[in-house]
Amino acid sequence: MKESRVKSEQRERQVPAGGSEYAIEINNLTFTYPGGFTALKEINLKVKRNEFVGIIGQNGAGKSTLLKNITGLLKPTKGDVIVVGVNTKDSTVADLATRVGFVLQNPDRQLFAPTVEEEVSFGPKNLKLPADEIKQRVQEALGYVGLLEQKDAFPPALSKGDRAKVVIASVLAMRPEVIILDEPTTGQDFRGCHQIMGIASRFHEAGHTVLVVTHHMALVTEYTQRTIVLCNGTVLMDGETREVFSHPEMLRQTFIVPPQITQAGTDLKEALMAARRGWTPRTVLTVKELGEDIVAAMKP
Amino acid sequence: MSEPVSGKPTKGEPMIKVENLWYKYPRTKKYVLEDISFTVEKGEFVALMGANGAGKTTLCQCLNGVIPNSQGGKVKGRVVVGGLDTQETPISKLAQKVGMVLEDPETQLFTTKVKNEVAFGPENLAIDPDEIMKRIAWALKVVRLEGYEERPPTALSGGQKQRLAIAAALAMKPEIMVLDEPTSQLDPIGTLEVFSVIQDLKEEYGMTIVMATHKSEEIAQFADKVLMLHEGRLVKFAPPREVFQDLELMKLTWTHLPQISELILFLRNNGISLKDFAILKDEGVAMVKEALAGKAGRVAS
Amino acid sequence: MSVVQYVEGNSLLHRLDPRAKIIMLTILTIIIFIVENFLMIGAILLTILLLWWSARLPMKTLASYFKFLTGLFVFIIVIQGLFYSGEVILVQPLIPRWVPLIGGLGKISLDGALFGILISARIICLICLLPLVTMTTPIHFFALGLTKMGLSYQIAYTMTTALNTIPVLQNEASVVMDAQKLRAFRVFEEGSFVQKLKAYPALAVPLVIGAMRRAQLMGVAMDSRAFGALKRRTYVEDIIMKPQDYAVLAVFAVYCAAVLVGNFML
């Protein structure tokens, strides 16, 4: 916790003066692959600074194409993508990387250095920062994900959860304003999931913007405030997470089922209303919420 | 829940028998499995749980004989599947007893057509082509992929690819199906598709299922027993209801409970004791409804 | 480049038995090395292009081969011209003859240039010939063809699986490249040759580790399905030499004879 406070102070100094209120602005984005397949059609999205957003949708809904457009790996066929005040068309992937950090789904696709420390210093070195600054950033990023003690370890020999943390640290060392996590919990066990999402939520609490793409609905309802649902290259729904998960029939169109607890909440709606007159129960997102609602309804 | 709900598999006949199994990979010192013993009866669905690195994948590969027959390493103890000792039986025989499905759909599909993918195993066993054609039709029907024979596997969705991998294993006519985290990369509907096919294998074909997975809610719904591994040791082997109630164990192994069970615990900690524990959504909902109705009754009177 | 990717189709080439295609591929490759007559090598190239067209294979790919190789051909022709001594001189020496030691260097001889053209023509023939087989034969038929010609099925399968893996690795490489670019890595776009060489591990290490993991998992999957368990295996989709295949082989034999006769007589 202390680390995150230190980090956020440093960051405030970094935020460009007069930067827009949006972390990400997407205007009329259409993207067509060279083969002719249009993966995104007229997408309009604005993500404010310090939002925690979930992006969901079935495989092939256009999620990865959208992420590649945000990070500048792909440039829009039509429309604009503006990341922390910079249009991706006028920038390079490397420059954008200091604004938006992208955590890849599979850590093994980027780990190459013989030690954790070297892996994490790769990004700052590419930015040609002075040596002491690099050292400080690596230290800070490793502290953030809790891997200081493993800094000399050989990354491929670490557990899957720790490998994911190395990747997150290597992205944080770029000091981005926004981080995007692509399916961060695939293949992770319960502990790994929690540790990874814990890091993301501390980053969010420190004043940053987080986007998470996942099939794991309980994570979306537990951590995000806003959910964007993609379906066949368009935005099917975009709103407060609670609102989005109040429409299971719409979610089904893109092969998504709400988490068990939300379903249980729906099943209990009438019983809760009967127990406590003049009250319309909310769509619940977490175990705690449904628990509290039941406790409230049980009170005489 | 703990009793197989299946067709009519002969009860009490052990399909898998593991006795004091120790295993270590070649060129490593530490044993990844230590003194594992358990038996699985015909028609049972056993979920293999445990944190990453607990030994789930290794145990899966011991069950179909890939360990030690082609992976090497050092084995102590015995694994007997369908009456065959894996250390004394060639893989060609074992492959007809135990089918295997892996986590990553990409690495287990290697042909250019769905039909050829399903045929691959039986062809390796030199089975007559006419018989193989019959098996292809049957296996694709079981996994609900009829009509996809001529498509390339690369064009299928994640859930379809995993079902194809199941069909490819089924075509060898095994009695046991071992699945190593088959749904970890799938979207929620893909996951349900795979679980419902596995449910069919168990109930309609009386197959014995061993599946490594982290998905507690599906385990609660479909599995007869949970085999919990922790650091290479077997720490619990019991019906899911019993396992999920063992909170010490849940903590030790970092296992997450079905959300409905967490709800019951939350209510218990807040002074509302329901009459029983729940691991299924519907039973939990029913219990809460009952409690709410009881309260409504009290207020009315 | 998509040399190995099967292109759907129903042309004569598509319908031919893979064995017939493999035989013709082998013989024609040898003939391309034997032939020295320009007319004949031209005829072979024309035949290959015609077959390419008749099988409706992508002309774009063909054009890309030519584009890719032009530089190489110019290089070969110039080098051969420079170092092959001949009577007829196309370009006079750059350095006058009276200069000691290096005098007279820099001339391009006609014979040398012609030899360079011949080598270039052989290269382009060979490069355009291989896809005529790989692009018209589904990979499992190719493997089956090799097996029926006496290769063990394990080796045939391993070969074809390796071919199959090429596009996967290409895809993997682009993912790794993207991952490193996302950490402000620009060497692959703008670095010098030495920098690129030094930066090589950032691409190669994840790729090699990934490929090894993949190979290991694939091994488990194949073992689990009894691959290699028996010496013989059966095939659901078998290949049979039809009269049509023999007819094509006969025509091919006549064609080869004509080319060889043309080569030695003209």
C-alpha cells in the first residue's frame, strides 16, 4: 500500500499538463484487415481517466483487434484512436508504450532475459533512460508486484503466476498512464488470479486507468465499474457493470453467462421483494452484495 | 451426488487403481508426485484439483501411460487402468483404454480436416477403414459435431476444437477419459458445451472421467468426487460437498469455493445460519428462500 | 511466404495422385539441372507457368517470387560475366590492361553473362515448380504419397507436421515481435545490423522456448493417440493410382524425352 502511494505521487508529476480528461477516446473506428475482413465497425468509446473497465465478448468478437488499435500495433482504417491525448496515427508503438501498457495473455511470448531484473529493465532501456533511473524503476516495479526477492531468478523457471507478475512489472516499468490486461487469468489458479487482479486494482487506486479483457465473468463483476460488451465487431452494450449484467439475454448473444451469484440474485429477487416490501433489489455483482441484501431483508 | 447417477455400470469395479505412486521427471531431483494412492470406480467422474504446480498434469499423464512409457523419468508404485498395468503395457493398448484431452486446443489437433483428426488414432492402431468411418460418425455425433467432417479444425471455435479433441480420443473406444484443464481457455458458453458433452459420456456411455480443472461451480454440479493435490501429495479424496466444506483444506490449497457456498458462509458469519451447506446454485437459492419465507411468516403473525 | 499452403481447387493437378506428382517433381528437377539449351529451359519455364495458370494458383505469389529474386539474378549474371572468361566481351574492362596485377579486370564476357542467365533460369524454374505440388496437394495426402513410396510413416508425418508448423511459427514470431515493440523496442525497424544481431535474443528466446514447449505437448498428444505404436497403419482416405495418373505420366515421359532430345540436338 505504501508503495502504491509513493508511486502515485511520482505519477502526478508525470501527467502531461492540460491532458484531456479521457484516457482513451475512440471515434468512429473501423478496422479492416488486409485480407478484407472488417473486424471493427464504427466503434465509439470514451474511457475516462481512472476508470476500471472490463471488455467482454466471445472469441472473435473483435477484442484483440480493438486492443491492437489502442496500443498502436494496428492503425485505424477509418476513424481515430486517441490515447492520453495522442492520436495513434501520429505516434509510434514505442511512444504509445509510455502511455498505455499492454500485458500480454501469455507471458512466455515475451520473457527472454536471463534474470527477472533484466527482463523488467528491457523497456526502460529501450527508452534510453539514464542508468540510475532504470534501476529505480525496476526496483519500484518489482516491489509493486512483490517480486523483489526473485530479481535474480531465471524467468522461465518461475511459476506461472510469477511469470505473469514479471510481465506486469516489465510493463509498469514503462510508467504508463493506462494498463490493459489481456486475459490475465487464463491458466492461472485461484491464487494467481487474485494476485494479478490485486495488482491491477492497486494500480487503479493509485489514480490510473485499467482495462481488462477476460472470459472470467466473476472477475469483471468483482473488480470493474464499467463493462463494454463487444459482439461481431460492434459495441453491443456499454455501461455500468451492474447495468450490463442486468441483461443476461443480451449477454447470451455474445456467448456470455453472468456469474453464479448474479444468477442466484435473479432467482431470489421475488423472495427478497416479498420479505421486504417497497424495495426493488439490485442486480448483485458479488457474494458480499447478495449476502448484504439477504441480511437486510431478514431484519425484522 | 456422491453416487454415480449413470446408466448401469457395474458398481464396485475399480477402473483406475493407483498404488503408492511416486514420480520424478528425468534430470530432476524432486519427486513431483509423492506416494499417491486411490481408486476410481467404473462410471465415476473425478475432478482433479489443486494449485498450479501441485502435480495435476503429471498425474493425468501417468493415467494414460505417457508417463513413463514415452516421457521417461522414475516411477515407483503402480498404476492399473482397466486391468492393465501402465508400466507393462504398450501405449497402443493403453490408448484404447484411456483417452486423453489436453488444455491447449492447438497442440493436439494436427491434421487438416475434422474427419482425419478423428481418424488419426484408429489409423495408428491399423483399424479397418470401414470401421474407422463408423467410429468417426459415432464420435462426432456424441460431441455434436456432425456435419463438420470436411472442415479444417483451424476454422472451429475454441469449444468446438475441444469437443473435436474429445471425439478424436473417443474414436479409440476408450473406457476412461482423462482431461487436463480442457476448458481453461474457453469462453463461458464453450465451457458449458464441453461439460455437457462430458456429462453425456458419463451418463449415456458409462465412461469413467478424470478431469483436472479449477472450475469449482462446474465440479459441484458434475463431479462425483474431488481428488485434491497439494505439493505432489494427495490431501483429500471425497465427494465435492465434503471437500468444499473443509475450509481448512480450501485455505491450504488456495481453492475457491462455488460462489453459492461463499454466500452460505457469508450469511453464517452474519448471524444467519441456514439448515445446511450448499454447493449448487439451486439448493442454495431454495434454502435462502425458505429462510426468507420463514421470516415473512413471523412478521405476518 | 505461403509455399506450403494448400490452395483449394479441382484442376488436373489437384486431382492427380500425389505419387505421380512427386515422381514428376523429382524427374523435372533433375532435368532442369541437365538442360543447358536456352530454348529448352525457356520451354520448361513456360510449361511451369502454364500449369500454374491452369491450376488457378495465385498469380500474385508467382509475381512475388520474380520480384524477390530479380536482385539475385542481376547479381548472378554480373558475377558470372566478370569471372567467366570468354571470347566475346560485352562490357570493356573498367581497369585498363596496362595496370599491373589488376589490369583488365572488370570486363563482362558474353559467355559468362549467358551462363548467369542459365543459372537464374534454373533457380526460377525450381522455385516455381515446388508449389505446383505443395499447393495442389493436401498435406496429409503428400505424407501418404511419400509413405506409399516406401518412406516410413513416422518420418513422413514428422516432415509434414514440420511443414504445417511453419505458419504457426510465423504467427508466433509476429506475436513476440509485437510484445517487444510494446516495450518500446524499435531495433527491428530502425536499428543497424549489429544492433539487430545483438537484439536477436529478444525474438529468438521466446520463440525457441515456445517451440520446444509446443513440440513437447504435441508429442504427448500424439503418443496418447498411439502414434508410432505399430509399424503399419491404415488410412481412411486412401490414394489409388487411376488410369488418368498413368496417362499423365506417359505424356510426361514423352515431354521429358522431347526436352532432352531438344537439349542435345539443338
